[in-house]
Amino acid sequence: MTNNIFSKDGIISQYFIGYEHRPQQTEMYETISGALAVQGRAYVVIAAGTGVGKTFAYLIPLIQHSIATGKPVVVSTNTINLQEQIAYKDITFLKTLPIWGENDFEVALGKGRSNYLCLRRLNNAQLHQTGLFEELSEVKELKEINKWSYELLKTKGDGSLSALSFVPQNSVWSKVCSEYDNCPGRHCVYYNKCFYQRARQKLWSANLIVVNHPLLVIDAMLRKDKANILPPYEALVIDEAHRLEGVAQDHLGLEISNGRINYLLNNLYNPRNDRGFLKFLSAQAKPNQAKDIVANLRETSDRFFAEVIQWSSTKAPSNGRVKKSNFDGTITNTLSEALMELYIALGELKKRTDLSRAQGAREKTPSAKPKRSKKCADETDAKDGYDGFELDAYIRRTLGLATEIESFFKQTLSSTV
């Protein structure tokens, strides 16, 4: 079979203009095929230079194995660009080869959740754009994304960021993308049109799943808690494997920065431009208390990180490693306490918001009809419940930050440095 595919006069040479036979490609194909034939677990590490034809050498045996076993296989790459090259270019070519017999195979692209447009959040951003966006360019981008959403629903597009004709500012995309902790799931009025859910369904019906390293690591983390994004798979190829360690460090470790704190606070409320989530909550819910705590927390954060900078320049270990004893009497963790104060305040705000909306609903006459927003591709009124879902996300993120900072100070994470 190998000679029929990769030889100088083999099948690929008949379909690929300019194809050159490379013995290393044949050897790689045979090595991977052999590993896939082993009963139980088998591991192969391959280092191959540019021009060997690595992608075909691992894709063909993987697909053959999936067709033979009826079980999915996974390829992980470092970047979304390489993912799309494999899925849309390499696989498109391989499907033209007469080596699959009467068997067809399905390919799915797995991307992180934030790569997908959320119709519910898009509708909310349209409703509250004056309280969310300061720059005219942001409002224009939001309008273009909304126009794009109409096209997606007509053409059944995948709704992923890479399919958008321009690269939006993060300040805009972060307000309309899908988020794991800000999703009502099956209770969402847009669930049947959800781009992320559609993408997940494709993953579970594919022979070959092409993911990137961040998604692979996140899926591995979830499996520890008996959850998962990817379906159970038979084999895994990690392309650009030298990049995986850095990605794992980013996702498995703790990262605490003033930028991360400021991002949370600015999204809640930024007094400089009088914008943020808290701005458009009902006055009956008394959001001003939370605004004051956000302002105080901002000052606490500035003082805390100033102390960290001072400690880093005068008392930090030369190797950069931090131990609990390094902080004794030097830096006080005032930040976790301040974040917990905000966490409690947001929880109380959530209760008042829910109560205010419930009272408003009871006061409506039976004949009253809910207003519909015509600013989104679907005219269903998605504003109902919006405050709760979005506010819940901020509550969880605030608690998460407080917990992570406390964990860092107490060095409670095992097997970390």
C-alpha cells in the first residue's frame, strides 16, 4: 500500500503536480501505521525537517485507521491557521485520491469557544452599545458583525472569528463571543442556532478532528473532572509538539496581573468614560454600591502591584521562584479580600436585580406584550434574563481571581513552582 501511495509513480504523484518522492515521508507513514496497528497504547516521537511532507504522512494512516475502526482520531496543531490549512487544503486534496475505496470520511475543526459568535450576547451588545462602547470605530464594527450574523443564518456559516472579513477589536469581540461561564445552554432562545453548539455536534460525528493545542489542553483538564469537549478518540497526533509545553503552562498554571484585574474592573464599570456593565442595570437594583467598590478595588490593586514591583526589584529570589516564605512580612494579600468584597456586593446586586425584574413582570397587565429588539439577526427578545447570566459570569470571575491570588500566596497548588 505504501508504494502505491508515496512512490515516485504512486497515486499522489498522479494527482499532485510537482510531487517529489521522499523516503522519509514513506518511513514516517509506515512508522505511524505500525503504531496504530499495535493493540493497546503505543507512542511514537518523530522529528522531521521542512519539506518531508509530514502532514500527508500522518493524515493518511490516521484516516485509514478511523475508517477501519469506526472511531475518531485527533490532530492537534499550534495555531488555528495551520488547523484551517489541514482541514480546508490538505484534506480537500486527500479526498480526491482513490485510496479510500467506497468509504467517505468526515472532518471537523475544533476551536476554543471564544472563537464563535454568540447571538444572545450580540443582541445584548446592540441593546446596550451606548453603555459599552466609547469609540465610533467600535460601534461600526458591532454593526458589521450584526450584518454578518444575518448572512451566517442564511448560509449556515460556522460563525467563527476566522470567517469574519475583518479582525475586530478585542473590546468589541469580547462582548459578542461565546463564553463558557456566560451561557444559559439549552435554556437560551438561540440554542438551536448556536454556532458553538453546531461546531460541537460536528466534532462528535467526524472521523478526523483537527484541534489546536489550547483546546487539546483544556479538554485534558476537563477530563480530570469527568467532562470533555472532544469525543473519546482512538489516536492522537500532536503536530508542532515542541509548542505544547508552553501552551500547557499557560493553561495549567496561575497567571495574576494588574492587566487581568483592570480588564475585569473596566468591563464592570470604567468611571473615566462612564461605561461598563453596571451602567445599564436598573437603578432599583442600586448598582452604585458596586461601582464604589470597583473604584476602591482599583486603588487597592494599584497599591498591591506597586508593592509586588518593589519586592521584585529588592527581595525576589534570583531564580525567579516564589515560595510562601518569600512573602512573609513583605507583601500583604489585600487584593483577595477586596475582590471578595466585590464578589459579595455583586451577589447582592444579583438578588436585587432579580427581585426588581420579578416585580416588574408581576406589574405587567396580561395583555402586555414584551418588546422585541430588531437589532439582531433573530428578533426574539433575548434581553430577558440577560442581566442575570452576564452578572453571574462576573460573579464567578471575581471569585476565581480572589481564589487564585490566595492560592498563589499560600502556594497551595501541588506540583507547581
